[in-house]
Amino acid sequence: MNDEPVRRLLTTTNHDQPTAAVPHHRSIELDSAEALRLLGSVSLGRIAFTRQALPTTRPVNHIVDGGVIVIRTHEGAALTSRTLQADGPGVVVAYEADSIDPDTHLGWSVVVTGYVHLVTDADELARYQGLLRPWVQQTTDYTVRIRPDLVTGLLLVPVDQPAEA
């Protein structure tokens, strides 16, 4: 096998251990408001929670409404079961969404950590059913809301782009 193209992309350290070539982008931390704005600009993300004491992740669609993330779910969903069983402050979850170009690796990524709660108010449920259409063909009778306790975000930009971007 000819691995010469790979070798040209790598440089070596003083211990002859290969390291990746210098990247052409850098990351800028986003403030919470900008991170939530970007999160609201896409409709698909991933929710992470524990199931049988192990981490699990599910792709879901969402909206951002007044600073909270809203997701519709169904009765048999693991997240619904965990939320229905929760006592106290709710179930701790992380929610992540991004928009990163697969070729340039430029874009952004946002992670929200907080507690998920079941929406039980009939007027809110009806409103969310109108705003948030399921992306899978399945009855989604439940709606959950994540109130962010921690919002982090990164903007991936070219090295020569100013920090104010």
C-alpha cells in the first residue's frame, strides 16, 4: 500500500510521532444569546440523556421558544418514559446542534445542558403542536421543554478571520 500522500499531510515531532498538519481554522467561543440564536436557526439536533444508567443520544427536531428548547415526543420514547418518572427538578439532558460544512469544517456547534420537563398545559401543548411538526411519521402526543442551565457554543472560522466575527 502506498501511503506517501498521507505522509505528506503529516509532520513529525522530535519523537517521530505523526501529528496532523496545521489546521486552517480556529474556534471562537459564543455567548449564550448568540448560541441560542444559532440553535434556533436549525431544526434538527441530538438529545443526550441516561437510559439504564448509560448515556444515550437521539436525533430529534426542535424549536427554540423564549430561550427554551421544545421537542415533541411519543409515549414509548425513552425520553418520555424518563421524564414521566422524574421526581424533583427533572431529568438532566444535553442538547446539541450544529451547522458545520463537511468540506471546509467551518461553521458552528452549540450544546445546551439543563433539565427537561413535560409540558402539561393544554394551551401550550396546542401551540407547540402547531409550531413543531414531527419529522418522523409517528404520533407525538407528548412535548418536553429544556430550560438551559448552561449554554456553550463555538464558531469555527478561518484562521485569518477577525475575532469579532
